[in-house]
Amino acid sequence: MHPMLNVAVRAARRAARIINRASLDLDTLAVARKQRNDFVTEVDHASEKAIIETLLGAYPDHTILGEESGHLVRGEKGPGGRAVERDENVWIIDPLDGTTNFIHGLPQYGISIALMQRGQVTQAVVYDPNRDELFTATRGAGAFLNDRRIRVSKRQKLEEALIGTGFPYRKLDRLDEYLAIFRTLTERAGGIRRPGAAALDLAYVACGRFDAFFEMGLSPWDVAAGSLLISEAGGLIGDFGGEADYLFSERVVAGAPKVFGAMIGLLRPANSSGAADRREPADPRA
């Protein structure tokens, strides 16, 4: 295992111990509302603190982009957004993806940690503490689930595909657009599921449990680790136009190559017109 990946795994397991302890007594959990339908708990903060301490303990000169802490340059607040792409080493962290599930005792949540180097994700960890499933990837070395090599599914037809998704829950002005897409895919696909933790959904695409995934309103910490898992497992990931700007576009589609292509064919007209319609889907491995 790559040394940087090993540190990320250590950080994820440390955070998981905090999450698992808290899950035993949810009634005492302090919950705050960040915005509509977007919650944060003391566990999110404690988990992120543990992850950051572990990462910066090993690599004190690295930058952090965390869901709760924001953009930290050597432990101090820095500029946010795309400024992180200029940093040489950026750890992108979601300390508890699926907080709403966690609050309700629904065992579908996970920890997501990715390392982006000069704008390219090179290390990825997605850990499900409920099932003890550890998804890992190093760029160029493949993707793994608990040390077993994983690949995206071999399905080629959208009509046979099981698709993961997430409903818009913060910005409801997107709801009509989403429902139009949902209707189209409901009519065309083999099935649609909404588990509630995007990082795990992307990991499920990487190991073939889902044939594809799409969602609107995602942030870089939701997507970064899962994106490398998928590309290293032989899948494709992009924005709704099939382009590689998915980390910051808030629109993500991923899947086995043939299903991805079919999805882009349906999503692209809803996303853009003109020249964008003539572009081929991007391969993030290129």
C-alpha cells in the first residue's frame, strides 16, 4: 500500500472509532442545522478533527479541504473554491458522509478521504464503518475493497442498469430539473436507488453494485475519493456534459463505460446545447 494511502486509511479508521461510539447513544447527540435539510453533529466535527490531526501529523505541509473546516493551508484558514487546485498536496475530506442517515440510526454512511496533487486525485479512501468495508485506490494501481481488486460492472444496456442517485435537498430550485431526469431514467433504466451517502454510492459503482450514479448539488468532498475509485476500477466519471470538471460543477454522473455513455446521452440535452452536445464523454484516466 502506498505510504500516503496508508496514512489516509489510518485516519479513516480513527474517525470510524469516534463515529461507532457515538452511534450507540444517538439520543444524546448534539445536532445543528447548517442550512435547509443540511445537518452537522458534534461527531462530524470530532471525526474531521481526528482525520486532520492524523494527516497533518504525517504531512504537516499539506493542505486540507474539509466539509466542516473549509480550506486549511498548513492548519490556517485559506481561500476556498478552486484555489485548492493550485495547491501541491490537498487532502479532501468528508468526515461523515450521510449525516442525516446517521442521525436517524440508518446504517448507510461513511468516511471519504482523497489526496489531490496538482489538481489530480492520486489517493482515495472510502470507509463504511457499519460493514467494515474499506474501499481504496492509488492512481495507476487499481481499486480495492478490503484488499480485493474491484471492477465496475460489465453491463452495457441502460435498460438493465441499476442506478444510484441522490435527491436535491438543499437547493430546491433544481427539483423540477431533477424530477424530469428522474422520470426519464425511471422509464429507461432497470432500477433506481437513493441510499443517501454519495461517497458510498460512488464506491458501489466502482465495485459493480451500481451500474451508474448521478446527482446534482454535490461538493468536492462528496466526490473526490469516489472518482478515483471509479476510474481505477475501469469506469468513467464526468459532469452532466460528460466533461472532467465534475469536482466543482455540482453535477456528477459515473458508471460502467457503456452505461455512462447512455446516461450522458440523456443528461446532456438537459444540461446544455450547441457545441457541448457534440463533445465525447471525458475519460478521467487520460
